[in-house]
Amino acid sequence: MPEFSDEYWMRHALELAQQADQTNEVPVGAIVVKGNAVIAEGFNQPISSADPTAHAEIVALRGAAQTLNNYRLPDTTLYVTVEPCAMCAGAIIHSRIKRVVYGAAEPKAGAVCSHLQLFDQAQMNHRVEWQGGVLADEATAVLQAFFARRRNEKRALKKG
């Protein structure tokens, strides 16, 4: 079986981000990969599910835990289109994900390297390998288009 690249898996996560966008959620997608297979996937759903924890990463982590019947997910990689926030980074650490690969940086709330560096804290009981910037331009463009559309919708409502 061929080994798939980080870009290959990130493209799958970007497709999931489009699903979030279609439901008017912030377009973020995530997948959990073990070996050469997707074991779970998710996209942002906090609005539609009335659940503030339903970020793409959390949805994917929950699915992976169910698939493996274990809350610990060793030897897995999480691909997510945007840098995880503090809540998601904490869940990633507790789930023992081996590696995180993300697309766009999140300067306001990113908890991997942009704002906080939770994966690099010495007191954490698990070390998560990480890489940012995979298909960053594509991931950033999806987010920028979403927020531009939202701003235009708000302006149109004010005018109407």
C-alpha cells in the first residue's frame, strides 16, 4: 500500500471544511489517520449542534475514540485545516495523538505556536509532534472567503 503525503490528507480535511462552510459553520475540517487509513473525520458544528465543544478536531477525536474503542489514540495523526485552539490542543494531548499537522495559522487563538505553545510545555505528560503550514494558502483562502461573505451579509442586512 502506498504511503500518502501530508498534503494528500490535508486535501481531505479541506473537503470537510467545505462541508462546514455549506452549513454556515466556520470552515474547519479534521481527520484522524492511523497507518494509511482515515479512522475518523469531522468538521466544525458548534452552531448546528448547539455544542461549544463541537470543533472539527473534537468531533474527529470522538469518532476515532469510538472506532478504536479507546480514549487514547497512540500512533495516530490528526490533520486539521487551522491551528488548534487551547480546548482542542488540550484534548489532543489527553488523547495521546502522536502528531498534528495543520494548515492555516491562527494568530488570535492558535495554541500550538501562534498564540500559545501548549504542545511544547514541559509539564505536559505527553509530547505531541506537530507541523504547521501544510496547504496553508488553501486553508487560509477558505477561511478568508467565509469571513468576507459573512461581513458582506451583515452589511447587506444593515442596508436593508
